[in-house]
Amino acid sequence: MSSNTLIEAKNLTKEYIRGRKEVVVAVNDVDLEIPRGKLIMVTGPSGSGKSTLLNVLSGLDKPTEGKIIFSDEDISGWEEERLSKFRQENIGFIFQNWELIRTLTALENIESPLYPLKIKSKEIRTRAISLLKQVGLWDKVDNYPDELSGGEQQRIGIARALVGKPKIIFADEPTGNLDVDNAGSVMRLLKSFTKRDTAILVVSHNEELKKYSDKAFRMSNGRFI
Amino acid sequence: MGQLKLLTKSIVFSTRSRRRFFTFVAVFAILSGATIILINYFDGFSRQELLDQRGIVLKASAFGTPSPLSLFEAESNSPVGIGINDGQTLAGASKVIFYKYVDFGSTLRIFSMNPSYPWAFSDLKPSNLAKGHFPYSTHQVLVSEDITMTLADAEGGNQIYTKPGLGTLFTLGTAITDPFELKISGIFKKPAVAEADSREWIFLTEKAFTTLIDESHLDFTENEIYIHSITVIAGGDVFLGGTYTEVDRLAAELRPLSQGGSANFNEPLFTPKSEKNELRNMMFLSLIFGLFGTFVVSTLYSYLITRFRRREVAVLKAMGYSKWSVRIVVLSEILVVAITGFAFGLLGIQAFLYLTRSSAYVFNIVFSSTALLSFLAVVLSSVPGFILITTRILGVRPIEIFRQK
Ligand SMILES: Nc1ncnc2c1ncn2[C@@H]1O[C@H](COP(=O)(O)OP(=O)(O)OP(=O)(O)O)[C@@H](O)[C@H]1O
Ligand SMILES: [Mg+2]
């Protein structure tokens, strides 16, 4: 494990039981290293196991076998509350459907991950405003999600993922619901944040997006090919 | 600090979704309104019944005869040496209430009643109330049905009311230094004893009664303030049973007051034991049903709120909110909705009572024990539901929720 590696997955396997007995191997013996400050992509057809891989790596789901080593610690066996705290400190998420909270303004959505933390409201606001400016939506500060376009919502989603200063951001189909122009600008925006040593893992069926990544893997039937 | 910040933020945010907020406030208002009515009924009922079970009434034996029992005599001349004083607590009793009266001029007999225990006055059960409610403030008065009084009106002139209705205002004539205005809050059916009495009966709160005596030019002495009855309320707990022993013991202790040729009091009146047990069981059952009802509705309501916010909960958990942080988010909405809904429910019921003047028991419900009891019932019965529901939703992992589109 090189000193620049942030996450290392070894022999990662995730099986699901479908129906009564049928075993689906969604992720099959995958090895992966994610370095700091790089944008890594995993592409592949529908059902190839991309989302499963991302969920397992981020601690949202448990692997059936294998290790996930994050800063010298294997997080694969951790229990829920410990993983929550771990995610809070190290991980940001970007979702395909943005998943912004509809009753919060753009600015409050960005702030929301920090509310339970021992950080002063003023400090939270300063950070959120700075991010809002970086994603180019300063003029939409008081808008609610319903008053924003899809591209704008996703940029708020990106700012929200970044506000906790995570070491890595996981993004499952971040451009899945966007047109080509918006998809491009979202990817460029994501790429721009790698300059601050934030690693980003993007999972998508869209091969076109590879050009924005530092490294891309292709998945098929639960394996890298 | 973090959790407090989260709580205040969540409280502010929980009112943002207007439609959901008002829908749930309305649901909660109806729920708590129903609970308030129920509890008001049982509270009033139980206070009357409880009092029946706990109260021992000593009626002055000379009442209505030419030599009524005066306050002075009652307090100093108890024949068997049991000194009972107004407001004093007898060993084993939780309260001793004196129902006093003065003869005011030649036509009026004015009684004092304890506003918290109006029906401990033996001739004044709620069933004797024809209209309105018992007085609870110093400016309210209860009058007997078909009363005919010559009363000074607001301008100082005399006016005759053959049948004054609810809400009629009057002042008590020229015999008072600083006449105060009274409003008829209730009308009662005259008991048989009162029929025989030529004077008109009116009832004031204890406080108004004292003021009246102090302000009167008639300079009442302790010998001119008479006792209608004394109600001794036994201590102990009705549900746990201690009361019944106390009632029997106190009754035995008070009985000598009614014996002998010159006895001041009639035989003590109290509810026989078999009836007590039946009543107790009935009250206990209705309490259980009431609490169960609010539990069911409030659990349903927690369930709906968490259902509405399922996806949001999943996002928060993915972002790293701890179970407690998520609980705080959901709890704050439930809290805000519950308190707002309860306030609306309470005001709604108050408006209803005011417009219809229909409750004999509690009229000013906003500041009553009923409101407090209902609030506790609604809040306490929603706690288990809330814990049940949030624990269930918190147990679901975020990816499982995300997967359901
Ligand atoms: N909870 C589950 N229970 C059973 N099988 C599952 C479950 N989740 C995923 N699978 C199966 O695992 C395989 C991989 O699914 P996954 O969602 O990871 O694919 P994906 O590459 O993200 O596909 P898409 O591009 O459509 O999002 C699929 O065959 C899927 O049916
Ligand atoms: Mg997927």
C-alpha cells in the first residue's frame, strides 16, 4: 500500500441472495486502490455491480468477503454507529437524484451535514457560502431545491458533499439525470476539487465521462475487466 | 452543543413544509381536542365522583330554623371537642371546606362556595345545575331558578328581574362601600330545603364572599356568618385504596358531632363502600381506554411523519448523522406539530365551551387541570409510539431506502 493510497480494497466480494436460493455475486473478488486527490471512474453496463461496489466501499453496505482498508484500518467489520461517525468525518456522497432536502434552502442544504457537529453556526455559514460561490450559485442562496434546475441541484449536492472536508467523495451516477452540457459542467466541477487532495469515485454507465477521470475501470459481471 | 443546534435548526425547518405542517397540526388538534373533551368529562366526572367517594358532608342541623349554626359556634363549640376550623386539615383529611352564608337584607341569602370543589356543597350537584357553569372567578355568581330580585342596575336605579338569564349583570345594592359587579354564570334548580326558605339564594366564590363581608356596611360578626355545611375530604389514594379506610375512620370520628340533644350537625353523609368500588373500576377502565386511544392515534401519526421523511432520513444517515441526531430531527417536527396542534385543539374547545356555555365542570379550560392532564396524556402516550416508530425506521439501512424508488 503506497503512502498515497487512501482506500485499498482487497478481494472484495458482495453476494446477494435473490428469491429463495439463487446467489447473485454482484461484486466478485475485486482489488482496488484509490489514491488521494484523484478522480477515479468505474463504468460498466447496467447490473454489472457498480453501485454495489460503491456502497460497500463507502461503508453503506457490508461486503460478504474481503477487506476495505482506510488509513490503515479495516472498516469492513465495523458496526453502524461507528461507520456513521466515520462517514461524517471522511466521506461525502453525491446521489443520482441529488436527494436535497426540500424544506431547506440551497445554503441550508449545504450546511446540513455539519449541524450535529460541534462547529459554530457562524463557521458553518462561512464554509457553506464559500462553497456556494465555488459551485457558481451564489445568486441562488435562498432558493429551495424545487426552484432550481437539475444541474443547479446537483451542484448544490456537490457543495453539500464537500462541506465536511471529506477525504473522498462517492458519486453514483451523478450525471444520470442531466443533459450533456450539465453533465460536462458537473464533471468539470468535480474534477476541480481533486486539486485539494479530495479523492472522488464516480460510478456511471456512461463511458463518455471517462475523459474527465484520472483513471477508469470497467466492470462486467462483478469484476474489473 | 451540536445536538442543541440541530434541535433549534430542525424546529425552524419543520414548519417549512406548509402543507404537511398544517395537515398534521389539524390532525393533532382534532386528536387533542377529542382527548381534552374526554378528559374534561372524566376529570369533571371523576372529581365529582371522587369527591363523592372521599367527601364526608356534615350538614348543620339547625339550618333553616330560627337559630342557625354560626361560624363562631362551629369553630369553638364543637360538642365532643373536635375543633374543626375553616381551611384546617384534620388528621387523615386532605381538605376541610366550610360552606358559609349570610343573610343579606331580608330577601337574599348569599352563600360561599369553593370554586375548586363546587359540588362538595351537598345541595349543589352538577345535576342540579340547569344552565351554565359554576362560578370560578370573583365576578361570577350562581343564582337559583326563577329568582326574583330587586337589584340595583348599573346606573344605580332599581330594576326587577323576574327571570334573569345567563350573563345578566348586576351590583349588590347600596349596602356595600364599593359595589362590585356580578355576572350570572349559572342557574341551578332550587333544592327542597331552599324551597321552604323565603329568601333568594345566590352563590359566590369564597373570595368574592369574603370581599362582600369586608365591604359591607352591615358589619357581619362571626355570629352572623352561618354554616350551611362542612365537607371533609379524606386523604389517601382512591385507586390504591387508602382513602376508604380514611373515610370510615373520619366518619366514625365525626359522628359524635351529630349525637346528643343539642347536636349542631346531622349524621355525616358519605357514599357507601360497594358503590365506591364500582365507580373506581369504571374510572380506571375509562382511563386505560383514553390512554390507549391516544397511544394508537399518536403512533399512527409518528408513523406517517417518519414515512413522509423516509428518504430524508436515509440521506441524513448516509451523510453520517448518528441515530440520535436523526431522532432529534424527527422529534423536533413531532414536538412542534404536537404543541401547535394541542394549542389549536385547546383554543377550539375553549371557543366551543364559550359559545355553548355547556360544561358544568370546567369552563376556563385553558388554565385548568384538564388541559394539563390532556397534554400529559397526549405527550406521554405518544412517547412509546415515537420510540417504536423511530427505532424501526432507524434500523433500516439507507441503501435499502435508496433502492426503493
Ligand atoms: N438488494 C439486492 N438483492 C438482490 N440482488 C441485488 C440487490 N442489489 C443489487 N442486486 C443485484 O446485483 C447486481 C449488481 O447490481 P448493481 O445495482 O450494483 O448494478 P449497477 O452496475 O449499479 O447497475 P445500474 O447501472 O443499473 O445501476 C444486479 O444483478 C442486481 O440485480
Ligand atoms: Mg447503479
